[in-house]
Amino acid sequence: MENKDTSRAPVSQKSHVVEKPEHPEYIGGSISVEINEKKVSVPLGTTILEACRENKIHIPTLCHHDDLCVSGVCRICLVEVEGMRTLQASCAFPITAPIKIKTTTQAVRKARRHIIDLMLSEHCGECYACVRNNNCELQSLAKEYGVDSFTFGHISEPRYEIDNSSFSIIRNSDKCILCKRCVRTCIDLQEVGVLESVNRGDKTMISTFMDKPLSDVICINCGQCINRCPTGALQANDPSDQIWRDIEDPAKHVVIQTAPSPRAAIGEEFGLPAGHSMTKELNTALKRIGFDGVFDTNTTADLTIFEEGTELILRLYKALVEKDESVALPQFTSCSPGWVKYLEHFYPEYTDNLSTAKSPQQMFGALFKTFYADKIGVDPKDIVSVAVMPCSAKKFECNRPEMDDSGWKDVDYGLTTREMAKMIKEAGIHLPEMPPSNFDSPFGEASGAGLIFGATGGVMEAAIRSVVEFVTGNKIEDIFEKANVIPVRGFEGIKYAELPLGDVVGPVPGILQKLVPNWDWLKGATLKVAVVHGTANAKKVMDDIKAGGKFSQCHFIEFMACPGGCIGGGGQPIPTNEEIRMKRVEAIYAEDESLEMRKAHDNPNVVRLYEEFLTDGPCGHLSHKLLHTEYTKRGKYIA
């Protein structure tokens, strides 16, 4: 497999081979068309919708999404094409000949209005009590087309039972408009296949296998279906009411950790364009809400680099020096719970390849109930641990029964970016107006290495920054300009890189000296790594590994379940598309470059943790107990 973009691209009409006929209005692969009496030139095969958008002509859509293949089921994007008897769905009409298009005729307006009326007749629910109120595409279209009554009636009583069986996702089929975005997301974008359209006619509905609840099917909790649902038919399972009760309980000490991706995106919930990092403003808002401690998940992302990087070194040492053939390589990252669950469902024979390190979220939870509790003199039973994450799967992760090695549940509640924004608004706070403030002690600030965990390739880059310095004794800046490991960055679905370590090695750092005697066994070695985001791409890599292909020769592979990594997580602000995700990533990298401390092993707070608490070092007895889990050959966790 070549080092190029192998992501799951949306199916496009442009991919169809269209032979160019002899016609004077064809010019060099482009074609002249007329839209609303204006002549424009577009590439052959461009859809009418694409042509209109390129020329700033508004056409409403519902089933269409930039991340997904063409469907053409909602018909809200209908237009007139001269010479055709019926109106045409612009999203599914490739332009292959000169045509005249009209988008604002009376027939188009009436058809779109009738379609909206018909959808509303089957759409049950009160808008003001819906999680998507004021951010619902159907609601917006109803306003745009002047809907002020239910022309075809309205179902006021629920017809379906709400499925709230999942820790991560709630399904309300009464709000479904059958656009099938969730189906295409689950099947095409993620290649999981939990949701499908069943039955015909007025019996059509979106269902799971045998209509089982989400908790009983192979849902990986990634929440990508939520991010693309135009209404409130899908939403995350929101624990904010319980969190408010704990904040108001004087006997509870409520602490919160914030991950980098929510901080790079939460401004969108307050009207800011994508790409504004709100790290320190968010700190102030959370303190005003009433949280007793506000901490940076990047601290335990730095800790993860120590633990996961040390684990990789130990695996390589056992395999290369001790010739232990039972060592599972390549090592897979384990900080994406959607990816972990995907592997458990589809490739359980490879669970031994997963790093045993918990995710940064869970590591912080374990430290809250042990190290932190002891520092502040609070009984762990009175500590409520909350995590703000970009990811709906984090809700499932914190409720896994094995995540309690301290004797207490590591993380009590997982909040999405959207839910955190809602709580801030409930408190009467407008986030952009908040003055900046720092994170609380004893953890304090973290490194840029932890920060870039939010972008695809970030975990790998953070690991490389530390591991290369550990082994070679050289500064990473001497190898990659400004410590930016460009080969593992970017939105390509699958990235592969080879990093020669050279023939000169440095001394083993003191914190690792009891684990390996020297680095001589790595002289002249080449570290082979890969970065994968989106489970459709994960499937390609795992199938390649099963076949003994190129990726089976890797030493370390970063997997993220969501497109773009955490910045594209299922709990991030809606809408999403590649442009928005790119701007969020740019905000993360810009913040990373603004920091003086950009390597995990330079973080004094993590070094202090090993000196004061985890005294037997990375992958030592205590860190293994609190910060790791283990798999058996059957793919189950054991304590």
C-alpha cells in the first residue's frame, strides 16, 4: 500500500467515466451550463448541487452531507431542468451535457414546501424540548419555507420506544426523517454496519439487527451518526443533570478534566467560527460553574507517552533481544475507545496487540481517586470525576466495569463538547467573554505533545518526540524542524512512515535504566509506524496485517475511530465536515507551537508523579495496577 490518501472518500458522480461528445459548448473538459439565466462553466460530471454551490446559489439539502456518498432520498434539493418532465434532485444529477437549470421557480418552491410539510407530518416531538432546538436542519428549513401550520396533519403521540440502553447514544425514531445519513455514516464512512433501512412504504424505518437495542449490537459508540443526523433522532446520553446535583451537594468534591479537542471546538457552540481555541476561557467558565478543580487531560496524555512508549520499548526488547515469539507486534494505541471496541468486535484475535495503557481520560480518573485524593485530604468516595471529551465513546469507556483499579470508578461522568457548552449556557455564561485563567494544581500545565493527541497522528508524533530522544540522545528539533513530525501529520486516511534511528545511540535515561541495560540493540534500526483514522481505514490496515502485508511489519500503529481523530469525535459541535475539522486541527497545532514545553518527558508534573507516587517508574507495579489493563487471548479484560 502506497503512502497516499486512502481514506474512505464519498462516492461522487465525478468518478463516473463520461465520454465527451463533439459539442461547441465543451471546452477542455469543462461544460457550459445556464443556471437561473446565468452562464457558467463547470467540470464535466459535476452535480447540479455542486455547480450551484460553486456559484454561490443556495439550494437546501437534508439527506446530502459533504462526508457521505450521494443518496438523493429526501428530494428537498429539487430543481427544474429545461426539457425534463419532472423536477430533478440536484445532489444526484451529474452534468454531462449543456443544460438550463432553474432553482427558484414556483414549481420548485411548492415542491420543497410540500416535502417539508410531509416530513413534519411524520415528525413527532416538541422542538423547544429537543436537544437540537435551534440547531436542527428540518426546523431551519421549516422556517425558511414559511411553515406555520401542519398542512398534512401531525403525529403528536410517540409511536416508538426511545432506546436509551447505550451509555453513549440515545435513539428516538419518532424524530427520524429517513434521510439515511446515519445508515451511510455507519456503513460507508465507518464500515461498522449497525443501522439499516428496513420495511417499505409508510412502514420504512431505520433499525438495528432484529431491532435490538444499541447496547446489544456491534455499535462502537463513536457517535458519528449523531454528528450527521439533521434532527434530534440521535443524541448523546447526557449526564449533566446528575453532575449539577453533585456540584450542588456540599459533601461532594467535583473535579473536571478537559481534553484538547473540545477546547479547540467549543467556541463554535457560542457563534465563533471553527478554529478558535478556548482553553483558558473554558477554565474560568468551569470554575464559575462550581467545579472544585479544573485540570488538563494533556497531563495524562504526557503520562500516556511515558507508559505506552515504555511498553513499546519493552515489547521490542523482548522480541528482538530475548527472542520471545509470543510478543504481539505491532503495538496498537489504546486511547480511542471506539477503536478498541471496533477491534473487540471485528478482530478479537488481535486484542493482545493493543497497548495495555489506559486512555488519558481513565489515567486521570485513577489519579484523582488516589494521588489527588491523598494530596487534598478528601475521601475518594466523595470525589466526583468528570471528563469533557470530544467523544461519545468515552461515556462507554468510563462505564467499563474494569475501569476501577483504584477501588473506585476511575471517571464518573463523560461529557461531550456539546453537553459542556449547554451547561455553560445554563449557568448564564457566554464563553468568549470569559477572562483567561490557568489550570489548577497539583497537575498544572502540560506539554504540546499531550495537546496534539487531539489530531490524527498526534499520539504518534508525541511518542516519536520522546522515544527518539530517549534512544538517540539527540534533540528531536535536530531531526524535525521545530519538533514538528510532518510525516505523521495530515488528513490522509492511512499514513506510513519509516524513521531510521541511526548508528549512534545515547545513554538510557534514569527512569528507564531498570528496564533495559542499553540501546545497542537498536543501533541501525528503522522504526516503522503507521497512523490510521476512521474505522473504514482501520479495516483496510487490519486486513493487510492479517494477510501478512506491509503493515504487519510495523512496530507501532496509531488508530483513531473518528475521521480526523478526536477533533472529529462524535461529541463535537454540529455541523462537521473536512474543512471544519481541518480548522480545529490548525488551532491545536498553533497552540502547540506557542508553548515552550512541547515534549512529554519535559513535563515536570509527570516527572513529579513518578518521584512522589509512581515510584517504581513507567510500567512499574503501581503504574501497571492503576494505569493499565490487560487482555487474555479471548479478548477480555482481567484486573
